[in-house]
Amino acid sequence: MIGVRLSLFDLVPHRPGRDGRGEPESVALPYTDAFGALAGDPTRTDLAEPLALVRRLTGFGLSMLNVSGGSPYYVPHAQRPAAFPPSDGYETPEDPLVGVARLLDAARAAQRAAPELPIVSTGWSYLQEYLPHVAQACVRDGWFGGVGIGRMALAYPDLPADVLAGREIDVSRLCRTFSDCTTAPRAGLVSGCYPLDPFYRERPERAGVLAAKRARRSRSSGGQR
């Protein structure tokens, strides 16, 4: 079996503004350096070219295609919608649900472009308690063939098994998108769910994660002054 992970779109890079929220960089228009972005407004997507690639990929014998979007370094709010930014990031410039919808819409468009190829969607962790319900509805209605979880798998790897077995969800283990799993490797530390997983919470690296988060808050406060 051959599976491919593809970023369907990128957006113009964002940087922290004076209030700590992400702001798009100033670029000359039309902006043609981002795959899947609208040239006249690169904060929005244009999936014409990415979907043409998806159609070509169907002829290469793929078993599944996992689609994502954006960059975790330049537009983390689009790539991994979260309530809290990583240490080197910025406060989200939009409601994270907007980012979730953008990713799910892109996966839905890919499935329409290649109906015979199972599309696996991403961007689910921010939905938290609602993840199983939204996932069930999307797969049932044919938006895409499957649901992939990333950050949630670090916090609650048993979530799929519990859902499929009809067991009650353990809400104490749900990913709350604190972004520690991203802050840690950015600081040269092992990734893991430091806020919720006792194994990682007791590791010595947790002190480094907390220090990185304090430094980000300090930088953000300085910008506001």
C-alpha cells in the first residue's frame, strides 16, 4: 500500500503583530509564491492547481491520500488550529474553528476531485469533545474517506478505540491544543503532551517547555507596551 501526505495549500507567511496576534506579511500582488493560495489575496486559498495535482496522483496507484495545508512555522493557525500558540508562534488571528473548516473543506474538495481515492482529512484536534460527532457526520455524508488525528493521538491515543467501542470518552485526556507538543521540539526537547500525560508531566524536560512558554508571553507583553 502506498499513502501520500500532501499540503493542499499554503498562505502568505504571518508574523506576530503589536498585540501578539498573527498578521500577514506585506507582499507584492499578485502573490505567486504560495501553492494553493489566491494570488490577489494570499490569505485565502485557491485550490485549482492543488486539485489538478490530486487528480494526477490518482493514476499513480495510491492507496490513500492524507491532505493538510499551510506550514507549522509560517502559518500555524492554518496548519494546526489551536487555542494556544507554540512558543515561537503568535496568537491566532481567527477563531480556530475557521482554520478547522478551511482544512475540512479542502479535504472535501480533494475527495470530490478524486472520488475513487480514499482521502484522509486533518486538523481535528481543536474540536475536542466534538471531534467524534463531526467526524462521524463528515464520513457518513461522504466528505472524505477517513479522519486522521495528530496532536490528539499524543494526548489520548485510545480515543478512536473508545469511540468505536461505544465507551464514554475520558474528557480529562482530550487534547486542549496547549501546543506544548510543538513548543518542546522547537526548544530541542522531546515532543509529548506535557499538560495532560503524567509520563511527560514528570519528565525533566517539562521545565524547559514551561520556560519557553514564559519567554513567549514575555515577548508578547513587551510588544503590547
